[in-house]
Amino acid sequence: MGTLSESISVVLRRTRLSTSVGTHKDRARGYLNTAASENWPLVPWWFLDRTVEFKTTKTLTITSATGTFAAGDTITGSSSGKTAVVDSYDSTNGLLYVYSESGAFTASETITSSGGGSATHSSTANTRTYTPISGPVTSWWSAVNVTEDEPITIVGPDRYDGLDFDRDETGTVEAVYIGSMDATTGYPILELWRTPDTTNETMRVRYRMDIAAWTSSDDSSSMQVLGIPRILESVIQYRAEQLYMEEERNFDGSAIARNNYNQAMAAAIKQNRSMQGRRRYARKGAYEEGELTIGIGTDTVTAA
């Protein structure tokens, strides 16, 4: 496996540009980023599939926070004596997400964490929205309520709003809407219906991730570590070369790079089809049943 720096050098050598000029390297890296981001939506690449689990929580609004509230810390109320476990902390908005709480915290009491944090508790609410994925996502596969051993339906905005207009229903989670992006992190927000009224219940989502743009700090990393299988290295290199050639107005060279890209892409797609086992695919316009392929619109039935 080559490094990102080596891919940059490959692109520059093919375009007959110096591999030691910083501006050339930056442009080549930019085109590699463009080539990669263009390819992810084209094919259901196996290596982009991910699964994440997250816990249902309560949302504590806190003020005058100092110190650390880290995941796994235990927080304790100074007057109520109630405890909970920290799931995450949004310091920008003063929101502390907790689970396994022993009871309700008192308004305006001081809460302290086992990690040394301290803050004033303002209010507590059930958590309806979650950001369990720390990165961009290109598509969503499925969602499951692991605790209840039930699937969660992924719905659109109209359906989600119709389920609960004022969003006050609580109970078992049965549907999820991919709402928007978090204003602070840029990561996707999941909106649940119903709003869970208990904490420490496990939800699981399967999705296809996007790969973050590479910077100069990634140059020494191998392409595999950056998320690119070996067979796709040449794919994005040829595409980056094509884009660079177009910028240089070398349209003959661009056409050659495009042809090389098409061949490399075809090989990558063929390999991708075999990564989930020896599956069989019905031909377009046909329905596969057992050992037969039945052609639609004809009387012909042939062995698959």
C-alpha cells in the first residue's frame, strides 16, 4: 500500500509537473480529494459500511461549568444526592448527557463529576435528538432498538411530523428521522420517535460513511489507513490526473487518463461485488426464484 504522498507524486509525474513544488502538491491532493468524494456515491462500496450503537440519555442543562465531564464519569448532586453516568458533554451549549440516573436532580443544585468537574444544574429533559456518528455519512441502511429487539423504521420529514406534531410522546422508540447536521460539529442528527423516557437503552444504526478530506498532515499515512483499499488507489489517481490535465488544457492527456480510470473503476466494481460472499444477481428486468430466472414480458423460463 502506498502513502498519500506517493499518490500525489504519481499524479504529478503523469502530468509532468514537479513533485517537489508545494503548490503542485496541494493541487494534486485537492484533486485526489475530489476524485475520492465523487466515487463514494457511485457504488455501494463495502469498506464504507459502518455500525454504531448509542445509549438513550437524559439531557441536563448546566451553567457555570468548570473542570472535566468525561464519558464514564459519575456525577453527584450536592443536595439531592442523586447520581448518573456521563455519556457526553456539549460544552458549547452547556448540555450534559447522562444515563443510569438514580433519580431526579434538584434545580440549582451543584453537581460534581468523579473527573473533577463542577456545575450548577438548571433543568433535565428526555433526549429526543442524538449525534452518535462523529463524521459525515453518505447513506443510511437500518436502525434497531437493541434493548427491545425490534427494528426502527427510518422515515422522512412528513411521516416524522405526522407521528407526533408537538413531539411530546414518550416511550418505546419505533421510528427515526435523519434530521439535519449539528451546528457545532457538522455531524448528522438523528431524531427519535417516541422520545425515550428511560436511559441506558441501546440503539444501533448501520450506515455508509464518507471519508473526510485529506490535508498535508495525512501525506505520510498509507492510503489503506486513510480508508482507501489498494484497488481504488489507481482509480482516484487516474481521476485526479484527468482533472489536472483538464486544468492544464491538455485534453488528449485527459482523455487517456479517463480511459485508464474507466478500466480501473470496472475492476474495482467487480471486486466489490464479491466482498459480501458469492451472491447471485438477477439480470435486469428479471425475477429470480430458486434455480429459475423468469423473464418479464415473455413466456420463456430458463435455468439460472
